[in-house]
Amino acid sequence: MNPRGDSTSGSDGAAEPKRKSKKPRYSRFTQQELPACKPLLTPAIVVTTFAFIGIIFIPIGLLSLSASGQANCIPEQLQNDKVAFIQSSTTNKTCSRTLTVPKNMEGPVHIYYELDNFYQNHRRYVKSRSDKQLRSKASETETTNCAPEATTSDGSVIVPCGLIAWSLFNDTYSFAVNSKIIEVNKKNIAWLSDKEHKFGSDVYPKNFQMGGLIGGAKLNASIPLSEQEDLIVWMRTAALPRFRKLYGRIETDLAANEQITVTIQNNYNTYSFEGKKNLVLSTTSWIGGKNDFLGTAYLTVGSLCLFLAMGFIILYLLKPRTLGDPSYLSWNRNPDGHY
Amino acid sequence: MADGERTAFGDLLRPIADPPVRPDLISLSASATAAASAAVDPPHGSRSEADRLGASLKELADADARIVFVGDPGRTDPGLALPGNAVRTAKYSFLTFIPRNLFEQFRRLAYVYFLAIAVLNQLPQLAVFGRGASVLPLAFVLLVTAVKDAYEDWRRHRSDLVENGRAAPVLDPAGSGQFRPRRWKDLRVGEVIKVLADESIPCDMVLLATSDPTGVAYVQTINLDGESNLKTRYAKQETMSRLPSITAGSVTTLIRCETPNRNIYGFHANLEVDGKRVSLGASNIILRGCELKNTAWAIGVAVYTGNETKVMLNSSGATSKRSRLETHMNRETLLLSAILITLCSAVSICNGIWLAIHRDELELSQYFRKRDYSGGDEKYYNYYGIAMQVFFIFLMAVIVFQIMIPISLYISMELVRLGQAYFMIRDKNLYDESSNSRFQCRALNINEDLGQIRYVFSDKTGTLTENKMVFQCASIRGIDYSEGKDPSPNGSDVYCVVVGDQFWRPKMLVKTDPKLVRLLRSEGETQEGKHARDFFLALAACNTIVPLIVGTPDPKQKLIDYQGESPDEQALVYAAAAYGIHSPLIVLGILGGRCCQIKIKIRRAKYTYICRITDRGDCVLCMLGCALPCQCSTSHGIGFAFKTQDFWPFLSHSYCLCYRLQLLSSTLTASGFIACCMSTLTHIYGRNIFTCTPGICRFNVLGLHEFDSDRKRMSVIIGCPDRTVRLFVKGADSSMFGVLEKSIDLDIIRATETNLHAYSSVGLRTLVVGMRELSRNDFEEWQSTYEKASTALYGRGSLLRAVASSVENNLQILGASGIEDKLQQGVPEAIESLRQAGIRVWVLTGDKQETAISIGYSCKLLTSEMTHIVINSNSEASCRKSLEDAIAISSKFVTISSRAQNTITGSGSARVPLALIIDGTSLVHILETELEEKLFKIATVCDVVLCCRVAPLQKAGIVALIKKRTEDMTLAIGDGANDVSMIQMADVGIGISGQEGRQAVMASDFAMGQFRFLVPLLLVHGHWNYQRIAYMILYNFYRNAVFVFIMFWYVLYTAYTLTTAITEWSSVLYSVLYSALPTVVVGILDKDLSRRTLLEYPKLYGNGQREESYNLKLFILTMMDAIWQSLVVFFIPYMAYRDTTVDGSSLGDLWTLAVVTLVNIHLAMDVFRWNWITHLSIWGSIAVAVMCVILIDSMWFLPGYWAIYHIMKTGLFWLCLLGIFAAGMIPRFTMKALAEYFMLNDIQISRELEKFGNFNDFTGTEISMSTFSQTHPGFIR
């Protein structure tokens, strides 16, 4: 009695209940095999890139330089001192200067005033405004950030409040060529978007510049803020301590060597902060204003790239190597490391 | 058993992280179940003995104890103070989510930093950003994490609901004695609960009774500790016999147990029934999470419920480690903080100087206006003196420049690691078909460490090998039988057990040697045949295996599955079965034709018995389904049993008696009525029947001495049919040769030793088997001492050990067995790859030296050209000497090889490879002494280190040896509980989810199915992860630094007052929206090299080992690049717009767009592989930035209203942008081009190779495989 099983097969696993396989399903994503391109910095690509940048940049640089050359610019420094002089409301602050137009300037010629050393980006200063108050009459009392020019000493609200509005630039300029007054167009010097949406047409100046210290210009209380373009221009605070702001435009052309007489009402107090005032007449080019920097920069970058392209060509010729040659792999190289 | 003692005497509150030490795989199972203790106290070896000892020594004080009135939850817990059985794995509830989640999140220091900055910003003097803008980034990060946590918690809530809603039959407290189903969450301490077969146990219960008359219940603890084998638990006879009165409530039973703790291997309690006190141990409790198996039902009383159950107390998460890269990152973060403080100090000091210089002007100047005139009196407006101003400016500068420390990096890194883990888990190359297990990421924050490993410490058994032991050969009386033939697939020569019309055959088929088979068939005639039979009898009897009957699709065929804790024992039992000697019980079927099935129903549980009347009139009862046969000696017994209709109490009552009767009449001459349980293992002496071919013989197991690590052997005493009593011993050769009778059979012993040496030299695990026939006197002497020892109250374990030692001597040698420990698939190749990758593989094993060395050869760790340095020392002095010798040898070899290198150019790797082989005894004297330094010195010179016979703690000690002395990353890989300490010690711990349970997996950071997965894991995923995270960290530092520097340059033009031209919203969104997504996408998806290349050239792994992708030099270069780019971004627009009417907002928009585009282009330039997701994220981010800037400038209430539209109209804007990109990128592009072409870098070359090279033609780098020819160690030829 030695029973031998005549069992059919060795189906060991059959006894186990069928388990749910946890085998990950194949997909290109889960196996990280998504089709992809593998860029390599081959000599060709490197040289082409540099050459391409050089070839693009140099013409742009030349073009910008020429554009910048076309823009004319007459800065005129206005010098005066004495804080007391400027603070006095009685003295006559008129002065006149004569400018010579160096080149023909086609209209419109933009008139800018330039302030230097005036930190319109000073933290105390940029914060001291109320956009809500400027936009609508309903928010007249929104003067939270406007200190110290939020209210008058008796507590009534100042419109427009804040240091920015308070310090509104108030020099005026008039121009004459051969005693003939040149019309200065002061319309549309501010952004249309500001006029329409940021400064309310129902907001009128109120209690403005009534405090102990006069910061700058006074506003006509009968004109709504949206029409006070000087204010709107001023309120768009400048990025840098030296800045220009548009004063107006001369629509006529100015011929070369013309003598322009500028009559300046030197009202704005720059002496309290050792600031400087400049008056700039300029036409614009497509890149905006006279500026040689960008052209020079482009030329520099462009020629540097061309130089690098050359350099790389020489390097590649001097020390060539086959791309993807496994004999360069560190463990295939000779121990002394030359290849 | 070291295991049991530790558990019992150790601190009860010992955390799970310190698992019990498993006697390390020394040849025999260290099974917990031991034989032959008194039946009154179900035997549980030294463990229960130790439990009892512990309990009696340390009587539970009532104050600390929980008193459970069995069946009376009301009295147990009158105030409802104990928690119900509802479990909450969910962390949060609806109400507590927000506070608790916030608390959890703010445990990260970085978040506290950002919170502090946000709070600073709320002070009116310091308010740099609007309130919303300053809180937004932190809020965003918190929100993302909170959403993630909430989702995970919701899933936990759902599973809790399912768990709590399950039902279990509970004894009706009204006293009806009926069990009624109740939901798990309503269970209370003190209630009596019934668990049926294959059901999970709802709470921690003390067993009162089981369907088995002896009170045994089998539980599977796979959910608890992951071990899949069955464990035995016992109900006390005191409660078994009184169950009816307990359920009826007529007997007051109470249990005093310790307060809930997390020790799953210990339980401390005593039971008081009818005024009698019995102590309870870990073997009397079944724990929540286990499943009842092979037992029709079990009744228990709930002692710990809900969150107080041991499984819940143990469910703490994985340990959190911090990756090497993150540690380095912290160093650079400190540097960045230094830069940040420098910038802030510079700004504030400059501001102070500026204020001092302009002191006089500021009173009046329009942009400052120090005084407030509006009130009439001339007080200062917002001015607190220069010192305070400087202080404020400093704090404001911290707020403005805060993103120098990249907050988004922390969340990006988490996302990236999550993504990387996703891809690792989904990788089909890391999926193990055989165990159906995916890769597991248990620790989420050390992904990148996988790319920097230098040392791999590997366990052998179960890690390098499959831990599926296969019996290969036997040496019987000095004759070697190793010509195994594979069993034929139709199983025609397999010995089967016939039960009725069913065939039961062993689940695993074993090769058989035809010579041996012939010998066994001729048994009885020759002396050799008798020896062979005795040999296999010893293998079949001397074990603690539990047989299980498993069904197959064919109803006539069943499989016998021998379950046990030791795979070696399993292999031996299967081998015995293959040679016709089946292990216990299931043999019943063969007993003859007169079988009948009897179905009886006792207390609702149905039993099917096979009843068979033997020739002698004995009756054998076998309970199917739980494999517990009962033997009744006469039909009288059966008749009685059935007549009473109450079989079970009768059995338990007579239990004690029957065992005594049997013991006295070991030949079992059917004395009166005896209902005798032949429990599977141990309980009663006459438990086992073996059949031998030809014919059936019955052998009664009279006693069993369990394995312990001191004796290193186990023995069994068997009463044979020829009325002799024999002792069979099996054990490790080292312990066996000492107890052999050397005076006779000396040549046989010699021959066996030769065979043993041959076996172990091909990697087989060996065991020696011996036998002694006991004379009547010997037996009686043994019997009395044994009985005394097994009923002793104190020190039973040591007494039993003494009995065993006294009887295990003067043995006659039977033979030795060789078991193959099969190598896992792909192990030699994996080790070769790792070695090429510059990773040193150390093998730490508990096996003996010869086995370890042979496995070392077969897995190509050792090669024939290696010089072996062997250290086997017994004392500190000899250790010192051998270490010094070893250093001398190694230095000689090193100098020789270096000279060889100098003279023979071109053969750079011509170093003589060294292998260090050291054993555990030597390590005892070396580790944690000053000799460690020497060992370190020699071990780091050697190419291979093999430690054999090491204890678990020594494994950790060796890991610590390297970890303490070097910066190198260590990885430990193992599968068993003995590897846990090593896994926790190493920088990266990997658990193999294999045969030996899940303790290693629970302690590990990553878990996978096979050792060979280490290659794709380290070489591919590790490399990618490291490269990706490293690049991402550098990029994030760069990206935020560029932005901060741009703001800093501007600050110099604002009288140092920290005005920002870039709107606050843009500066907030910059790092979370404008440039965050591409870094995450690139961090998850970018691959510098393809999987194939990385596997083909394992040396590429060196990139991570040498920290080439992230180091201080790269950081400084990146920072310098950042400064250059910030200069370009700032000064090109500055110079270009200097003489224009440009306003701050417009210029700010230009800077914003320039920097966003520039950093994204920078990233784009570094992307290795462009797929559509990369394209979408990079170009999409730029588009999103443009849209956001436009959107911000469309808000009328912001100062920058419409600025972007105005500036975009001018040509200057576009020229500036173009110029910035070109000028900003030139240095980086040039450096990159130069580096890629002229500084040879393996990764670069391989990338080119991928693109241009022809992979298939190229074979030059293949390193010649080792010349060792033997690939399969299985046979001796």
C-alpha cells in the first residue's frame, strides 16, 4: 500500500485565490518615456546661435542709434538758489533764458521739465495718495494714506489729498521766437486711461494748498480733477530720482539756429532738497526720446556675439572631438587623462 | 529562546521599533510553539513560562491594572470611561481640522519664518506689502498642504467607517447565552465576542474557549507584523471548561490586565475564576487585525478596544529622515540668509547715512516732509529719529527681500518628490510578478539619497537568496545521495495520501534520488534502508510544522501545505514526504478503506469528522478543516461522545486524564475510553502518526525539546511501533558533533564531515541528524525529569533545557542534509552592476562562513582572483593581531598595485582585489572598542566585505562603523526582522517584501520585491532623482536671488526706502505662480540620460556619489550668474529709460516681465528633454505672467493702472526685453557651450552617445564578466 497519486499536474498556484494584479499598467507617461527632443549644444548650434544674435543685434543697434540721433534735445539748466526767495510769495520769480535750436525740429516738439534729486519714488511719498478719492466724489473722505496732507487743521478733507498732489510742480514756461510767442499745447499730455478712469470728472479740488506749508501748485477749484492734466501727469510718480515730465507740446516746427526765449516762472522750490530743474525740448523717435544707450548696448552685445562665434569656431578647430565617442568616457580614458 | 525571554522580561512599553531579536536563521526553526508542556497549561515554550514567571514576580497592582469582568461590560466600565471599539485612523475631525492641521504644518521651521515675516508686515510702520499680498504665499502653501491632508484624511475616514461598521457576534448581556451580531464600533471592554474562522478579530481579546478541545486557536498575524505563518494561541482550560456558566453569567470571572501598551509580543494579566487565579500571557490573547484560521470559532473577552488595541497603538507612521541634499541645502540656505542680512543691513545703513546727510533738507522737501504742519504744532510726521528709522528699514528690507529664502522651494520639493515617488511606484521594472508587489515609497523625503549611495549592506537570506529552501541532497551514514531528479510533472512518482476518493499530495515537489528511493523501498531488509528510514523519520518528526489542507480546482486532489516558521524545516518535511514519510495527521486517510464521514453539530459549529476503525478496533477521528484529529481508542469512546451530544465539554474535561494514560502506556494499548486529541503539534504526547512505506506505522511523539540558540539543536522522543523509544536530534554541525558518540562510526562521522564540507562549499545549508535508542531505564528517567520540568512553576525553560541536554548525548550519526538556499533572479548581474557603479556591496549574514563564502561566489561578489583576508578570532588580543596582519597585507597589495599602475600605463584597474571575511565572534571584540578604527581602515580598502554569523545588532554596528566615519551614504537592504536595526541605522533602508514577514518593510524607507530592483532603483531612479532635485534647488535659489537683487538695485535709487517698482502682487506671485510650475515639472519629468544608457554604463552613477550636481562651487557660480542676470535685467531698462518720462509702474512691469521670461528661458536652456508637458509648463508660465501683469494693470485702484499697455506700445520696451535676454544669457550659454565641449564629462558624452552614437555596435565598455564558471550552486557533481 503505497498509494501513488495520479494527479494531473503540479498546479501549485492554482490553489491561491486569484489576486488582483498590482502590475503597473504600461503607459509612456508612467514609464517616463514620453516622446521628447533632446537638444544638445553642438558646435554648429553654438556658433549659429552666437552668429545669429550678432547678425540680428548689430543692425538693430545701428538703427536705434540713428533713431536716437534723430531725436533732438535741448536741456537747459535753471539755476537759482535761496530757499527764502522761492518761498516768498511776493517776489517776482520770473526769469528768462535764451536757447539755440541746434537742428531742425519737426513738430510736435515735446516740452519736458526735468527734476533731479527729487525722490518721487520715496516710500513716504508714493504711498501718500488716495486713488479712491481721486476717482469719485463719493469717496472724498478716503484719506487713510494721505497723511500729513489728509485734512486741514480744522479737520476738513483735502481734495486731492496726500504729499504727491500737495507737491505739484508749478513752474510755468512760455516760449517766444523773435518776440513771437509760441503756442504751448497743454492738452492731452496725460494718459487718456488716467483721465477717463483714474481721475473723476465729478471730483473738484477742495481745501487744496491751504495748510501752513505750500508744497507747490494751487489748483483751480472749478475744474474737475479729470481735466487737471498737470496734476494727472504729476501723480504718475516717476521711477527714478531724476525724471522728466511732459509739460506741453509745441506743435510748430523749430528751425535750426533759431533763438528761443524761454520765460520761466521759477515757482517750484527745489532748493529745499538741493534739487535741480531742467527744461527739455525734444522730438520723439520710434524708440522714444534721445537715447544712445540701447543702440550702443545692442552693438556691444552683437559684436560680442560675433566675436564669440569666431572664438568658438577657432576653439572647435583647434581642439576638435567627435561627439558621442565613447572612448572619451572617463573609465575608457587613459589614466593620465589625455585624449 | 532568546526571543521569548526578551519579550517577557523586557520593558513592556518597549516600542515596536525595537522588534524581538530572531535567532538568526541558524539552521533550525526557532518556533515559538514547543512541545510537551503540561496540558493544563497550554504549552508555549519558554515564552509562556517566562510570561508566567514575570507575572508572578511582578504581581499586577490593582491601581495600574484594568479589571475586566467577563461578560459584564457594565461593571467593567461603569462610567463609560474606556474608549469604545470605534477606531479613528483619521487625524482630524470636521471641527479640529483647521487648528490641528495648522499646528502640524507650522512645525516646519521655514513656515514659522514666513509667518513671522507676514506678521511683521502687519505692523503699520513696516507695512511694505498690502495685508493680503503678504499673507498670500504662505496661505497658498498652507492651503495646498491642507487640501492634500484633507483628502488623505477623508480617505481614512471612509475606511474607518467601513471598519467600524463591520459586525461581530457578541454575547447577549441579558444572560440568554445567545450571541447577537453587533457593529464593531459598539463593542465594549468586558463583552464576550465570538469570532468565526477566517474572520478578523475586532479587538484585543483574551481567549476563553475555542472550537478546539485543547483550546488552541490559530491566528494569522499578517496585518500586525506581516508574518504569514500561523501562530498558535491558547484558551485556558479553566475557562474552556466553564464556558457555559461563564456565558450564562453564573460564574464571576475577572481578568486583571495591564494598561494598554504597544508591545505586541507581551501581555501581562491574570484571570480569576471561581476564586482561582491563573496567569495569562501573550499566548492567551488574540489581537485586533489578526485573522482566525483553521479554527471553527473562538470565544474571547474584549480587554482592549478601539484606539487602545495594540495594533492601533503601533500604527505610527514611518520615521522621517532628512536627505543629504536637504542637509546641504540648509547650509546654502544659511549662506542665503547671510546674503539677505547683508543686503538688509546695507540698505538700512545707507538709509541712515542718507537721512543724516539730508537732515536739514528733509524738513521741507516735498517728497519727505519730516514735519506735519496740518495740526498747527510742528510735530514729526512718521519719523522716529535716525536710529529707529534704520531699524524699521532693516525690518522692512527683510520683508521685501524675504523670498531670498525660497518658500516655494519647500512645497515644490514636496511636489517633486511626490511625483518622483509616483513614477517609481509605477515603474514596471520595479514590479515583482511573483509576490505581486509594487515598489513602495514609505519615506517621501529621501528620494534623492538614492542617487548618492556608496555602500550597500545586504542581508543574505531572503535578500540575495529567495529564502525558499529546497532540499537538495542527503548524506546518510556517510553515503552521499545527491543525484536528485526532478519529479515528473504528472506526479506519478509522488507519494500521495489517499483519503476516501481524494488524493492529498505535498504542495511542493522535491527532487528525489532514485538510489535513495530504491533503498527506502527495500527497507526492512537492509541496514542501509533502516538508516535511511530513520533519517527521514527524524526529518519528518523533528520539527514544528503545521500541515494545512488546501483545495485545488480538481475536487479529488488536495494539497498538503506544510506551514512553519522556519523555511528549512519546511524543506525537510517536504523532502521526507517526497520519500514517502508524511508528517503528521493527514496520513489518516491511508489507514485503510473503512472510512466514513460523520457530521456533528456542536453549539452551532459544524464539524466533519472522518472516522475510521482500525484493525485493532481503535478509532481515529479527524476533524477536517482544522486538521486536528482526535483519536478514540475504542468505538466505546465514540459512542459515548455522540450519545452525550455534548462532545466538547466532555473532551476538555477528560483531557488531562487522557494524556496521563497515554503517557504511561506509550504503546497505546487502548485503555478504556480515551478520547485523545492529537493536536497538530505538541499538546499531547501521542500526537503524531507517521506512515512509512511500505505499510503504515504509527509513531507516538513522546516529547519534544524545542530549538534554542544555546544548544542549536532540537530533539524529539518517539515511541516506535516496535515498542522501542528513540531520540532523534537534528541541529547545526557545530553543536551536533559534540554530542555524537565518537567511539563507534568514526569513519562515518569523517565521511559525513567531508560531505558537509562539500555541501556548504556549494552554498547549501546543512544540518546533522543523530539518533539514540533509549533503554527502558533511560526513558523512565527522562520521563520523570521531563514531567517535573514541564510542570515546574518557576524556571521551566532552563529546567527543560537541562533535561534536553542530559538526554541529547551519545548519539549515533544518521546523516546530514543539504538545503539549497536559492539565489534570487538576477542577483549576480545586479551585484556586478552595483560594483561597476562604484557602490561597495557588503553582505552581512547570520549564516556560517562556508555558506556565506559560497553564496558570495555564486552571486559573483567574490571572484577567484580575489585575495581573501579572513578574520576569525575568539579574543580581543587575537582580533587585534589579525586586524594588524590584515592591514599589513592590504597595504602591501595596495602599494604593489599602485606601483603596477605607475609602470604599466593603460591598465588602470589592475589592482589586486581584496575581500574581507569576518565573523560575528570577532566582531564582538571589535565593534565598539578601539579596534573599530582598524576594522574601518581595512574594510574600506577591501573591495568586498563579507560578515558571517552576525547578530542583528552587529549588523547595525557595522553600518554605524561606516556611517560614523565617512560622509558616504549607506543603504541597508534586508527582508527579515533581524535586518530591522540595520535598516533603521542606514541612511536609506530598503525592505524586501518577501517570505519573512513585513517587519523589515515596516521599518524601511522603501520596499520592493527583489534584490535586483536595486539596480534600476539606484542607477536609474536614484540618478534621476538626485539630478532633478539638485538642479531644482539650485534653480530655485537662483530664481529668487535674481528677483531679490533686482529689487535691491532699485532700492539704491529710492533713497533706500524699499519702494518697489514691481507691484507687490507680482512680487508675491513671482515664486508661486510665474515660475513655480516649470521647476516642478522639470523636477519630475526631466531626464538627463535615458534609462538604457544609465543601465548600460553603471559608472554614470558616480555623478551623485561625487555630488557633482549640487555643491558649493555650483551654488556660488549660480549665485554669480544670478547677480549678473539681475544687473542686466535692472540696468538695461534703467539706462534706456533714464531720460524719459517713464513712471515707476511701467518700468516695474518691464522688470517683472523681463525677469520672469529670463528665468524661464534660463530653465528652458537647461532642460534635457523637451516633451509636450515641459513645453506647456514653461511657455505657459510666461503667458500666465504676462496675463497676470496685464490683469494687475487693469485695476483702476492700483497706481499702475494701464501702465503695461502704454509701455508695450513703445519700441524701446521690446528692444529692452530682447537685449536683456541676449545679454543675460550670454555668460551662461558660453560657459555651458565651453563646458559641454571641452570639459569632458561622462554624462555629457553619454548624452551625445544617445543622440549620435551607435549603441549596438559598441561593446568596448563592457567589463569582462568574472571567470567563475559555476552559476548554479545546487549540485555537487
